[in-house]
Amino acid sequence: MRIALIGTGSIAASLRQAFAQRGIQLVAALCRREPDQAWGDVAVRSLAALFETAPDLVVECAGHEAVAQFAPAVLARGIDLVVASTGALADPSLEAELRAPRAAGRLFLPAGALGGIDAIAAASRGALAHVSLTTTKTPRGWGRESALRETLFDGTAREAALAWPKNANVAATLALAGLGFDATRVTLVADPAAAGNTHRIEAEGEFGRLVAETTGLAAPDNPRTSRLTALSILRVVEQRDSLVVL
């Protein structure tokens, strides 16, 4: 399987290392700025150059703007796409465009840093009454400095994803798996004593009640991103060609 990346940041670097360890062929990495020499001959500067490498699968890990700019063209080309920046789909017009029926590529949305997404997705097939998410990070994990615990946001998943594009992709993922962007409640908390990036899901419905809490360590070079995010994307990549899917 030939993989191309959109982005060369923290998640992309982790994936590149994981691909090398597993013998997965990385054929291109789209750099939005001047290419880092560390990416060598896989670095490309345009989507056209990425397409020339004939990838079987493209993985986006560059942010909301990259999804809006590149995702429609990748899918229209008939290439499957994994989107890490799921918060981009909080834009109703972009979500509609990516969901439109077409004889083209498939869109894969990884669970990212969240545990319990499989249960929420299953519960949504029945009567799902309530879903909420509380995400707690250190102030630095939110891109600020503070010695006090404070609630930064309390609202819908759509509002969270649009207002905190680098921090609230988990809110979008939960919304897409369950009740949707406008019916999913989200609280974002900064806590200097936080041991990591903690995501607590609470849900109720005809299935019963679910509480799922995940505390992930932040990526070494990006306190806003959990290490689990890259591993979740890797799982999706490996599942695409697996004979057994779990």
C-alpha cells in the first residue's frame, strides 16, 4: 500500500516512523511551507505532485484549512482519505460536500484520542438520548499560561470545533459518531494539575449508560495533541488492507 501524507508536523512525523517500522511505503508528504530537509525526496509542494506519486491512500494531518483545501479533490480523484482534523466537518457546507454520493474515494474518520467511540457509534443506531464530552488539558495544552483551573468553553460540539480548531477535533469525532454537532455538549477545561489530555464521555440511551474516560500523554513536540492520535490513524491505515477488521 502506497501512502501519502498531507502535513509534516508532529502527527505526520510519528506516522512516518511507524510506517518505516512496519514496511508501509510512504510515497509523498505535502508540505504547506518550505519542505523540511528531513523529509527528503518524499516532500512535495502541491497536490498535483502528490497525485503523481500514485498513492493508494492519503492521510490528512495538517489542520482544518487543509481538509477544506484538499479533501474534495483527493476524494474526487478516487483515492481513499483519512482525515485527522475531523473538526473541519463542523462547517456544514464542507461536511455536505464530503458526504455527497460519488463513485470516488472513501472518507475514513479515526477515533483519534477518544476511547469509547465504537460504543457511541453502535448506540447511535438505536435511540441515543444524551452525549457529552469534557476535555481537560494543562493550560499549555490549550496554548496559554495560567496557574488556575478554569472552564474555557461550554457549548455544542460545532461551536467547540470551530472556536478551538487545534484542540477540539475530539469533539467533532464524538459528534460524528453520535448525535451530531448541534446535539453534543462539550466542556473544555484548563487545569495546571492535569496529568495529560483527559477526555471524558458520558452518554445515555436505550442501550443503557456509558462513561468512558481516556487520559493520553501529549505528543513530545506538541502539547495540544495526544500520542494516541497517531496510533489511531495507524490503525485505520492497517485496517484498510486487513483480512480481519476489529
